[in-house]
Amino acid sequence: MLRLAGLFAAVGLATSRVGLIVHELAGHGGTALAFGGQVSDFRLFWFAGGWIRYDLDEPSRGVLIAISIGGVVLEAVIGLALWLVLRRKDSLAARLARGVGAALLIHAGWYFATGTWHGYGDGLLVHRAVGDWRYPIAIAAGIVTCLIAYAGARLVLGSLAASLPGARGARVAGVLVAAVLAGALQVGLAVGEVRVRGDSTYGAIMKPERERVIARELLAWQRAQAQRGTQISEADRAAQARSLAARHTEPPFAPVLALSLAVAVALGARRTRAATEAVTTRLVAIAAAIAAGSIVAVIALDAAFH
């Protein structure tokens, strides 16, 4: 199971790092260049996400939206291509490659759905442009993402379970435990890096629109009180912040989607088709080498620009 967790971790790191380069530089940067813009700055985190800045002369709202979703669109296109091109292949390598395609599709769907609903990251401009239509759009994207998660789990987990001993149920459970261990490692690395770096630009990009609105209204209230000559205590400020937070409530979409994805993966695991080709130490070593190379590529690209 630890060997399988190592494979999950290596494949996850490689997919996320290559996906980051594709997402930021080719997706956002390439779309900006296609509309006559110029990339002015970018940041690629070793284990987390990243951001990119670009300059455009009087862009329309449609152009800005196209650039903002360029990353998730390109991820989805590449993921779908991997899934479809290899659909007739049944080897373990082919299943893993299709699993990578599913992972890219899931990330793109998750980011677009939650970003559109909550108004952060690549979904911020769509959130602002579509108004209340953001709810059905996000729900539709979330449903598609759950279907992809189900299909990916059903395809890949049987192959990976072949490397574990025991009955079918125990094997599937072992695969899920290995996935949780690998996921915890990757999330821990990403969260830890973000906290250590303290990148204010990334923090601003990932802040939900609700928090932006509350901050703006709180600042406006403080200025109004100052103009009246009213002294504001920290308790007054905290009370006003709570009042604004209560006024600007929204349904918790991201946790619901996360739970739905977990259920989709579990259902896919139950319907998985077993395979006889097992995970070998050599395969784990190859995946680890690719992961290390992808991390080095991210570090080199970021360092080259800075």
C-alpha cells in the first residue's frame, strides 16, 4: 500500500506541476498573447498554484473573461484528449495516462465551478459577469466533474488494486487509503508553501468575492464614521464586520462539491474492473523521476523570469 501511495504521490505531483505550467503560461499567457497582450510577470509555486500578469490595451470584458478561463479550458482540452486518444488501450500505463487526463479534467471542473460560485481565481470575472446565473453554471460544471471522477475511478482503481493482496473489497479500500495518504502529502506541501511564501498577490487572487465585498463595505463604514468624528473601538469594528458577514451569506458550494466528488470516486471504485497487471517498483521509480523533473522545470521557469 505504501508503494501504491508513492505512485499516487509521484503521479499527482507530476500532473499538478505540468498542469500548472500549461495552465498559467500556455492557458492564460497564451490566450493573452493571442489577443495582442504581453506577459509582464508570473509566479509558479513549487507545490501550490501560481499567477500571471499581462498587459493589454483597452481589452473588452469578453477578452478578459477568455484570458481568465484560458487555463481551465486548456487543461480540459488536454485531459479530454488523453482520455479519448487512449480509450482503446488497456495496459496499466494507458489506464494511468487516462487517469491523468481525468485528473486534469477534474481540476479544471473543480476550479471553474467553485471559482464561478464563490468568485475567486479564474472564476471571478465569470462570477461578476453572469450574476445569479453563476449558481446553475457552477452546479452544471460540478455535476460534469463528478461524472468524470466516477469514470476515472472506475477505470484506474481496478488496475491499481491488482498490486494489493486480499479480497476485492480489501484491495479497493487499500487503494483509497493510498490515495488519501498521497493526497494529504500533496495538500500539506502546497498549503505549507503558500504559508511560508506569504504571497500577497496569490492571496488576493484566491480570496472569495464575498470577502472582498465585506472588506469594501467595512472600509466605507469606517470612513463614514471618521467623517462624522465618531471614535471606533476594536469591538465596534468587529461587531460591524460580523453584521456584514451575516448580511452577505451564501450557500457553501465548495464543501458540498468536495463531498460529492468523494462519493463519486467511492461509487466508481465499487464498479471498477480488476486487472492482472500489478504496480511494480520500477513503475514507481519512473513516476518519481518524472515528478522530480516536473518540479525542477517549475523551479527553473520561475527562476528564469525572476
